[in-house]
Amino acid sequence: MAYVGGNVRSLETVKREDLNRECPDCGSKDIEYANEEFYCKKCGLVLD
Ligand SMILES: [Zn+2]
């Protein structure tokens, strides 16, 4: 069951990181995660 707990913790980390992200170009916090990358939904910039 340790495997399940580790999986949950990983999801929480990703979610929190996503909330903290904002676009350095336009300042929008409307960031979407897709294909293992973060995209600004406002201007389309791919965040590192
Ligand atoms: Zn942007």
C-alpha cells in the first residue's frame, strides 16, 4: 500500500506547483498542463 500513498503525494505536488505558476510573458495565471509541459492559455507561451 506504500505505492498508493506515494502516488497520491505525487499528484498533490503537481497540483500545488500548477497553482503557483504564472506566465512570465503576460502574467496570466491561467496555465494548462499538457504533454508534460505547462502552457499559458492566454498567450500560448510554453513554460519550462
Ligand atoms: Zn502568457
